[in-house]
Amino acid sequence: MQLRWSEDVLAEFVYHLRKKNPSASEEQTGGLRRRIEMTCPEALISNYLIREDLVQSGRDKFDAHVIAAAEHGGVDYLVTENVKDFQSFADEYEFEIYTADEMLCLINERRPDVVRTVIQRQLPYWAKRPKSKSLYEALEDAQAPKFAEKVKIQLRRLAILGAY
């Protein structure tokens, strides 16, 4: 699995991030976008065309850019919290549609070693924040309750093993 993104998707992401957090600093919005761009520049999908039939299909015309980029980029998975609007495309395209929670659970199922490593790297960050929520609480707040439960189980195993 490899992350893929387009300029349009990141622009929409930042727009909705700002809309939900009007007092967030520029670093919290634009900075997050820049970190995604710097971390995964090879993941950029560009030079795709948005077919008029996608715009005129009777579906949400503002989702046409996502479908066009996914098709052009040859993605295997489309991760969105807006599953209902994309489900109607499922039979027409090769990609599978998942919520972020479902995708994180799939990654955990296929690569538990990677998830365990990431959890171990995240623990010092969350430990420095004693009045803050825990890692799994943050995942629950981020609408990833099933994955949060899997992380909670991993944390218990790590504690039993004396890793943390």
C-alpha cells in the first residue's frame, strides 16, 4: 500500500480542516499540508482529466476530481469518510472504498508488526502530555473507534511484555 494524493484532494482537505477549526494557526492547516507534500512527494497524482460524464452523472459533481485522480493514479483503495457518495462508483472502478477506521484496521490485519512499531514510536509523544488524552482516546476522537480498540489491545500486550 502506498499513499496517493492530488492537489485537489489536499486543497479540499485543508478547506474542511479550516472550516472545522476556524481558529487553527496556519501551521496547523497549511503546515500539515506541507508536511504531507514533503513526506510523500512521489505519491502525487497529477495530469488527470476530469471526464464530463463524471460531472454530469447525477452524482456529487464535486467528487468527480477524486474519482478521476483515483482512476488515473491506479489506486487500489479510496479512503474517505464520505463512503455513501463514492459507493455508487464501486462497481465501475477497480478500487475498494474504505473509511479511515476500516483502512487502519486492514493495515493492522496485514501488517501488525508495522502498527506495533508505530504505536511504540507514538507512546513517548503521548506520555509527554500527561493532561492530554491517550493515544487510543485520540484515535476514538478521530472517528477510528475500531482501530483505537486494536491499539488499546496492543498497548496492553506491550505493558505485559514490559515494553512500556
